[in-house]
Amino acid sequence: MVGTIELNSRQQKILNIVKEYGPITGESIAEKLNLTRATLRPDLSILTMAGFLDARPRVGYFYTGKTGNQLLRENLRKLKVKDFQSIPVVVTSGVSAYDAIVTMFLEDVGTLFVVDEDGLLIGVISRKDLLRASIGKQELATLPVDIIMTRMPNITMCKKDDPLLDVAEKLIERQIDAIPVVKEKGAGFEVIGRITKTNVTEALVSIGREDG
């Protein structure tokens, strides 16, 4: 579980004052804490940017009523696929299972996206698909990937402006390693990126660094 946003003691005191007296000006908060307005400015900025407080010109600061967990969820909801997507690894439908295995190894990925001659997405092939094929008695060098891939319309996809949290939920619910990021092209979809569990981890780390 991701931890809540932690405040230092002065920030917590500011929050308590605004809860009790808000809306209240920065000067009034400083007076209650026996500090200068300049000293409090960084703390007020942090509390406002984090979403604990809101500020209105000529009115002052007021408490938003949101908890640390609520604010964390809001920050997660703001993350978009386009901010964390990585480069997709694409192969054509005529590629053999053996060549697909080599490509996965060289590119250090666990999922390949299969496209037709027009560059449109027609399938997805995972390490599990290739493992199942290798366990059988089929000759991998002559087995085309389109025989063992997951085909349209059974492919889970996303678009660059989708919330990253929604895509992360799909990764978990469907127990898959990667989801293609697509854009519409004619009657089909062009692959423009991929979202993996690693991308989601990078997003969580970025939030943790910002909160720190």
C-alpha cells in the first residue's frame, strides 16, 4: 500500500489553524504562530500545491477537507498514459515463434505486438504464449506467431490520454504484462506505445519523490 502524504509539525499546525479559523489570511496565520509571513510562505505553498488548502485572493486560505489518502488518489488519477508509456516492440504476422523469442530476448521485453502489412494491430504475443508453443512438439522456426497470438478483438488496449490508474487496474485484473497504447488509423489501430507494470512502478516512484 502507498503511504499517506506526511506533513511536518509546522505544516500540521498551519492546517489546524486553517481548519479552525478559515478562511484566514497568511498574515493572520503567521501572527498566531509568532512567525513572519515570509517564513510561512514555503509551507503554505506546499499545503496549497498538495491540495490540503486552497487560497482565494482577498479572502485567504481555507481547508479543502481532503485527507492525505484522498489527495494521493487524486494525484494518481491525474497521471496519463502518455506521461509514462514506453516504446513498443512490434513484429509482423509472418514472423516465426523462434524469431519472436529472439526478439524478446534482444529487446528485453515480455510482450510483442503483431501488426499487418499496413502497420495495424492484429495480435499480441506474450512469453506465456511462446512457452506453451515451445512445450509442444511444433517446430518453432516454422510456426508463425499468428497461430499462437491473442487476436483482435480480444486485445486489451488503451490510448495516450487514458488515466494510468485505469490501465494499471486492467493489467492486474487480466493478469497481463503489457498493454498496447494505440491511436485510430483508418478502420484499425496503430501501436504508438506500451504500458507495462514497470511503467506503473515508475509512476508511483515519481509521486513518492514529489511528495518527499
